[in-house]
Amino acid sequence: MKHVHGSIVIVFCFLVWSATASAANTTAAADGFLKQLIGAEHHGMGGSFVGVTRGADALGSNPAGIDAAGGNKFVVHAIRFPRTVAFLSKPNVDSNYEDYSRFEQPASGIEILNWAFPMGRFGTLGLAIAFGQEGPFRRVDYLGKAVNSFPENNLAAGFGYGVNLLRNTIIGFDAKWLRSKVADTDAQEDIGHGYAYNIGIIQYFDNGIQIGIAARNLSNGLSFSNVSIPDRIETSYVAGIAYQRDISDITLRIGLDAHPPFRDGIQANVGAEVWYRNRIGGRIGYLRHTEKRYGSVFILQDATFEMDERLWKADGVSFGFGFRFGNMILNGAYTPQFKPIVEEADRLHVVQGEAIYTFSIGQAF
């Protein structure tokens, strides 16, 4: 047990050191992409994952779970973000509120493919690839073929490894190569490259409780030729606890995550999952997250665009379901969408885009 505690302390100290080493500037567009690399199972539980993740789902979140028993060996996720339009109103010279600007996030989506290869006592190796895109195609050529793919897209490809060091202690690591294509203030496209890493640990206890700690997206940032484009990847730290219990034909699982150091307010996820005879399941959860976003805003007063940095917040209840057919499992989830946070004397009206939909299908061999 002393060795177990020592492992947890070492990981904790590393997280604290990494937190003090990170710079406080604007994050890259790929930062939000990396934070979304969790599947429908965990979206349905309010986004809680660090203590409950297992198998192929663990790639991109808490890699220690790659080596967890009973996890999927192959899984595909599809995440859909609707086009979000929000109008911001401010008081004019007559103290009447009028539309001042429009925040708009184009429709987007993320596709994720994870594959885990168990190697017995030597641990589990995982491979993953994820692609995220925003908005419609930019243009077509004279042959009618789309050019430049999407106006903004992000690609991540990498591997992970998890191993059970002691009877109840699992550690994991994964590494990703990143490619991010974005547009600057003059609508000129630029491509940046970089790397990001996750480390994690899960400690199991005999009473059905497990504790997880993860550092996500350790990175030196992206390399863009245009130095005005934000290139920082923000490391996030997650600590969580989970509890699982079997009662006759019912399996109950509860997860709670916290994301210190809460610079932009409390960030937490809590969720519960119930399975009947391991065939049909339901999930419910609650999440509260904030993040800084940097992008173009349409100013209604003079019909121009400008770059704006503002906190965006997702807060509310999530729902999910699961069906298992033999070695195949199908999951779906509904999660609240991120919306811009109003500042003093602001009023916000969201006219489109309220929820995120996630689906996944996994196969064990």
C-alpha cells in the first residue's frame, strides 16, 4: 500500500508542477477540440470520465483506463455540435437595450476511432485517430470538387498504453500528433502542427470505489507561420471518484469529476448510469464547464467582423442511453451546448443551437 500511495503522490506533484509552468495567454482552436475527445457513454453521465473510463474509451481522456477489464476493444464516436447563434444586447444612449453584436459558432462535428489491443500481463496498447471540422466547404473548383476541405479543422492521431502495476493500481500514457487548420483575421488559412500528451492513474478499492487522476493535453503548443494566431494548448487537470455496485439484475455506477484550479469558476461533472441485465442502460448527469474562446464576432452596428475573446459556458443536465447486442454496444447522449457568458450590462439571447448530440458504437472481439 505504501507503493500505491507513493505513485499517487508522484503523479500529483507532477500535475502541480505542470500547472505552475503553463503560460496564461489565449488558447488555440485545437484546445477545445482536444477537450471533447470523450464518447457518448461519458457525455451521458454529465461528462464524468476520469474514474469510470475503461477500455478503448479511455484514449484521449484518462489513459489509465485503457487497461481496465471489460472495456471495449474497438469504438467509433460521432459528436455533433449545432450551429449556435447568440445576440448580445447593450443599453444605448437612451438606456434602451439594443442588439450590439452577434456571436456565431458554425455547425461542426468530431469523429473518433479508438482501438485497444490487450496484451495480458504486459498491459494494453491503444491506437486513436480523431477529426473535427467546422462550417461548410469554402469553395469548389471548376470541376465542381470541394477545395480546402473545411474552413477550420483539427486532426489528432496517436497511441496509448496502460498497465496494471500492482493488483489495484493502473497507470497510463498517451501521445497525439496534432494538425490544426484555422483562418486569421484576414480570412487567410494557416496550418499548425504539434503534440499533446495525457497521463493518468486509477486506484481500485475492494468496496467498489475507484479514484482517478489525469493530466490532459500536456503540450508545447502548435507551430503556425502567422504569429498572431493563438497557438497555446491548455493543460487540464481532472480528479474524480466513482462507485459501482451490482444489485440482482441491476448494475449501478456513479461518477464525480472536478477540474481544478477553477480559474474561470467551478468546473465539475457528476453522473449516474443504470444497466438492466447488462443489456439496456440509461444515464443522467449534470455538468458545469467554462472555457475561453477566441474567434470572429459580427458587429451589427457597422456590419463588420472583429476578433473577440470571451468566456463560454456549458451548464445543465445531460441524458444518455445504451444498448448491448452480444459483443456490440450502442450509446447515445444529449449534452448542453456552450454559450457565451454575458458581462456587466449585457443581455444575451440564443436564437439557435441548444444541445450537443453524441453517438458511439463499440465492438469487442
